[in-house]
Amino acid sequence: MRNISSLSRLTTTVTRSTSQIPRTQSCLYWRHISSSSSTRSTAATPNTDSTVSALEPPPAGGHLPSITSSALLKHTREQSLKTPGILWADAELDEARGASSLSFATTGRETRKMNMYQAIRDALSTALSTDDSAIVFGEDVAFGGVFRCTHGLAEEYGRERVFNTPLTEQGVVGFGIGYASMGSKLGDSTLGGRGMGGTAIAEIQFADYIWPAFDQLLNEASKFRYRSGGQFNVGGLTVRCPTMAVGHGGLYHSQSPEGFFMGVGGLKVVIPRSPLQAKGLLLSAIRDPNPVVFMEPKILYRSAVEQVPTSDYTLPLGRAEILTTGSDLTVVTYGTSVYRCEQAIHLLTHPPQGSGIERTVKDALGDWRRGTGKNMSSSPSIELVDLRTILPYDLPLVLRSLSKTHRLLIVHEGPTTGGVGMQIAGDVVSGLALTTREENSIGEDMRRMRKEAFLGLEAPVKVIGGWDTPGVALQYEKFYIPDEVRILDGMLELLAY
Amino acid sequence: MSSLARLRLPRRVARIPFIRTIQTTADTTQLQDNAHETEPFWVKIHEDSFQTYNCDKPELDVKVTKNELLHMYRQMQTMRRMEMAADALYKAKMIRGFCHLAIGQEAVSVGLEHGITKNDKVITSYRCHPLAVLRGGTIQGVIGELLGRQIGMSHGKGGSMHIFTPSFFGGNGIVGAQVPLGAGIAFAQKYTEEATCTFTLYGDGAANQGQVFEAFNMAKLWDLPCVFVCENNKYGMGTSAERSSSNTQYFTRGDKIPGLQVNGMDIIAVKQSVEYARRWTVEDKKGPLLLEFVTYRYGGHSMSDPGTTYRTREEVQRMRSTQDPIRGLQRYIEEWGLASEQELKQIDKEAKSTVDNAVEEAKASPIPDTKDLWTDIYYAGTEPPFMRGREREEIHHY
């Protein structure tokens, strides 16, 4: 189960075979699919042999544009430094010097090409070098971790700060909570700042192994501040764990457990989508004065490559990000699914010519145009939202977007029932719309927003998630994970509703 | 079951001579020289007060002072009065929810406090009221918390199991969950090179939790200044130690961690062992140590347990009359001529009135404000946009 050499290879390939497109589901607009089993490969990678036999393994990286070529990744230094919401650690110094931090950001800073595990390593290194109380521990972290996220940290910062723990998840998180509670109190503290105790950065080797520690996270970490009336806290605790599917992880290495954390007030759950995001969000999570579970989509460790600023910066927690603006449909997602949604949008706007997909899209968009009174040349624009912080999530942004688009699709890998998507759907349509209170902290009229979002709905809120099976079965993993076909189908269904 | 019991009975009878149970008599300590009014003097603890596992016995000769013994007496008496007051308030339905009392176990909490320094850390299970007071809290703070009032040490948000002071990391409601936390706290002490240690308390019931062994392993692996303290009151809820544990010698269950079993009914032995453990972890830096205090709770596990369904009334009565820690200390004080019965009665009276006054003060405190429902969830300024309230119309925006 914990064979390291095989685990570290888990991330190396994404294999999605065109012959395994799910056809058994009730796809409203998927009438032509049976005649188009090779269309996706022609659409995505023209050089792929479309006559490839079903017996032959698909090319590494799959048939669609790979994550690496995603337009959502910052491939240049310029793009990287202009990342929205980026907060440079030395920005205050900069302002004190009288210089505009923005100008320095775009002129004076370095970026380096990193994949996600390198960016996470960079964030951990930054945390260790800027905070003497920071310790990094977990199973096998001292020799680099099974995904190499802590590679070389033990040598650089000492084995008393970066160390292996026994295979004891419950013990590891309990240990981290104890360390983080030490010195924590209101006002100044002996270890971290903002009333925090020690900075404990624990790693659970896979999110699938977090369950023994769930009690510690739920009953100790999330409640420590509340039940002590603010006398103690474990704000310095960050629990990192690789999450989501890799294509062949199976029941114990491909789960997405974030939905189970939705009811745990006091805890934060963060899932980044890219190297640049991972570094900024992880540093935020480590410095955030609340306990944070930081889940890293393990397929992205190697496949997502981006220009990442080398200096110390953070990205805000609790804030979603609009990746592409649109006016006809809001797609809310996070983690690996961001790229599948991007690919689905690509299929929607550029359906492969002459394929079943093209006919399906054409039919659906015809319905959409008729239903909305659009002219024949108009095509829908999709607003893609990366949630980033799953708990507490950015409901105002979702409502703002929904007031504009009137259609909402939520996509994630975790099980649908009791999952994040159902929570968001529930929040949008629940009695919260009737609140009499007027303004939220940034002065928005939440009542009006809720009302507009709810009354303006042109279609039911749709959730595309994993199936409610006991887990991600090895051979069914491709069917379990919402792929671009299922997402496209959902988008068409909502547009034509 | 009945056939099992028949089969087992002869075996248990046969085993009894081989089980060496510790003497928990509370008054076997002997005076060694003349008891002084002001100067410290020496007493000798009974040699059966300690059993060891891979370590030497603590010294049996202990230096004590009159003031300290009287102070211990006053504290034990006050703690018992406080727990009795909680019992009465619970039965009057003023305290609701869960409530675990430590009546009978006073020598452990008070003895522990006398053996450690202010800067040492303590974390324990849900049976936490006396430790919360002794570690810098107040009686009105504890009773107020039980009553759910603003004066409570967690402002009424915690209740019985959730009381903290800067050096006391709380009662913890989940059986055994505080033990790995104790290891983490001890790691922080080692990391910051503080000359302090952590006393991590748990019960004989929690001793069978998996995470207790996880914490043992980490503490020994990294030689953390952590003293694991098993408060063995012989029953994990309604199950006796013999029925729940294959090895009831809890002080031997740390594997490579040396252990010391202590008569937890004799406060002088408790204090001596705590000082020994502190030297072991802090001064001699020998890593963790396991202490087992053999003690007894007179009441039920919690308020809903009468405490008489799994043990006989006679057993409880016998413990009360022969091994009570307060009576034991009282006998020393009287026999060694440190105070008269009259003077001790006066202390009892003062303890009662201290507690009565605190109870009145706690009762007078208001219940928490509605707004506090939403505070202390996330660090101020980092909250989500809103939290739902008690009814449909009530949404709290941060």
C-alpha cells in the first residue's frame, strides 16, 4: 500500500482513452456519441492516429490538450507577476520606501519555471526560513516525501525541523495540534505571531489516509479556539495532503474527501489549481491564524508547470477567482477539475468538425438561442470560477456571478451526495434568500444578491461530481471522475434548459 | 456468558495470589524526625508506594513542611467541596450536559500541582475541574463554566470538559485524544529549549486507545520531555480494568518508556513521584516517563452513572473509609502534631464557604451574549462572510 517507488510514479501519466467515454448515463445531448468514438482525439491532438485500436494504450497525457498547455497557467514572467490578488511579503517595505509595489512587482521580481511539487517545496522552504517555529513533519518527509514536496528540506533546515514521523496519522495530527497550541494565546506569543503558537506543517501522505486523524481535526483542531473562549488556538496548524484522482490510484489513493469537511466550522480547507496558486495559497494557509487542511491535487504535482515568482508572496484565502469571464453560465470548480472544465469549454466553443460532438453542440445551442432569443451567430460565454478555498467558500462571488449568468454548474471529483457542489447548490436555493439582514462586511446587499441569484435562475443548479460508490474503483476511475464530456453535457443541458 | 463466567471463576481465584496489587492505603508514611512548626522535616513513605518498570524507585525519604501539608489539605478539601457543589448543582438541574467529577482522586491533582512548576504544562481528559483551578483558574470560573455563564473560564462556550489556563491545555472530551497533543506540546518545549515538561494525563480506560500508543512511540522516538500520567481509578466508565485490559499494570505499557506505579491515594507519594518525573524529563533529559497513579473515584463515571451497577456499594464504602486521601493526610497532620482536629475543622469550614461564595458568584453571572455564538470560530478578520443563526431570519455577517 505504501510502496514509495510506485507511488511516486502515480502522477506521471494521465491516461484517458477515447474508447471509454461514458455512454450509459442519461446524457441529454449525447445522442450522436456512438458514432464518434475517435472525435476527441482528432479535435485535440491532430497528430494522433485516429484509427488507434482500443487495445493499444492511449498516449501518455491523453488525447486532449494536456494540463501543461492550459491557457489558465502563467507561462510567462509577465503573466505570472500580474496574478490577481497576489500579495508580496515585502510589499509593506516597498510602500514604506515610497515605491509602488506594483511597479516593483512587474519589474524587479524573478520567476522560475516550476511544477507544483517544486512550488510547494518553495513555499515550505520560505515558511521554514521566515519562521523559526515552523516545523515540517509527516511520513517520509525527511527524505523528500513520496511526491518530492519536501525534497532537500531536511538537509537545508535540519532534521530537528523537518522530520519523519511513524505511520500514525491520528498521532501525527494530534502531535501537530499540541505543538501549534503551545504558546498560543490572545495577544503576543512566544512562537508565531497573531496569537498563534508554533507553526506546525504536517503532511498526511494521502488524503485517503486522513480518516484516522479526522477526529483530531474535527474534535480538537477546529474546536480549540471556540471551546476555550479564545484562550487557546491551533492557528499555526496546516495539514497538507495529496488529493484527487491520478487515473489509476484506486480506492485508497484517488479519493477527494473535502466534502466531509464542509460542516467543520473553525477549520479551513484549501485546494490549489496550479504551482503559482499552490505556493501563494500554501503560504497563506501556513500563516493563517486558523487551522487549515491544504489538499494538493496529486495529478498536478508534475503535470502543471508554471512561471512562479521566487519571492515570498501569498494569495488570499476565502476568495474564489474568476478565470474566464462570461455571461451565460457559471461553472464553479476547483483543483484538477478546473482543467477538465477548460477542456469542456474548449469543446463547446470549438467542437471537432464533422464529429458527433459538433452535432450535439449545434442542437443544444439551437435550443439555447431559441430559448433566450439570441441571434443565430451568437455563442454562449462561460464564466469559469476556481473556488480555491473550499471552506469557508466564497458564496458572495458565486452569487455575483450567478446574478449575471442565471445558470450554475458545479464540478468536482468528490462524491456528489453530501459534497461541496450540493452545499453550494443548497446555499443558492435555500431559505438564505429570505434573510432580512442587509449588508455583508464589504457593504454588499446580500439579500438583494441572494434574491437576484435565486429568482434569476434560468435552469436548475447542476452538480457534476463523482458517483456515490464506496470509492474510486481502479478500473472505473475514468468513469468516476467528471471528464470533459460529462461536463460539456452538463453545460449544454443547462444552456438549453 | 454464564458458562464463561463459570469457567473463568476458578482461574481468577487461582490468579489472585500472583497479582501484586499496589497498596493504596493513604496513611502509611512514617515520621522520621521531630515535626517542626516552621522548619522542614523528614518523613518516610511506605516502600510499597512505588512499583517500577525499567527505572529506580524514587527516594522514600521526603522532606515536608507543616505549611505545605496544611496547604495540601486545604486544597484537597476545597476541590472536594467544589466537586460536591457541582454534584448538587447538577442534581438541581442548574448544570446540564456532561459532568465528570473527581471526588476521591484529589491526591492526584493536588499532589501533581505541588510537584511541578508554574511553567510546566498539563493536559488532561474530561475529569478536569480540580486541575483547572489549581493551574491558575478559579472556582467561580469552573462552576461558572459548568453553569454556562459569562464568568466561566471559556465564557460559557465550553462546559465541563473544556476549561483552560495558560499552563493547562484543557480538559478534553474525546477519550485519549489529548495524549498525542501532550506529545506535541512536549516537542514545542524541547524545540524552544524550555526547561519545562508536559504532564499528559489520561485514564485507565483511555489507556487502550490506539493513539495513546502512537504518542508513546513518538515521545520515546524523539525523547520528548513528556510525562504520561495514567490515572487508574480502576474503572473505564463501567468496565473494570481487569475486564478491559490484558495488562492492568499500566505503568509497564510504555514498552521502552520506563514506568512508575504510585499510590495515588497518598499525596506525599504523588508529590514525590511527580518531582522524580520532572527531574527525569527536564534535568536529566532522559525522555518520557510513564506514571500510573492508582486511585479511586467515589462517584459514577459521569452524572448519569450511579456508579453502583458494576461495583458494590461496600467496595466504595470500604475505599472511602480506609483509603481516602484527605483523611489520610488528616491523620498525618494530627498524629505528627501539626494541627489539631479543631484547626482542621476550621479549614474544612473555610473551604466550604470559599466554594459556597464562588457558587453564588457564578450563579449571579449572566449567560453568554447571543453575539458570542459567532466569535472565536475563526481568527477575527479571517472569518467567512456570514454564519447562520438560530432561525431563518438570523444571519450573522462578519
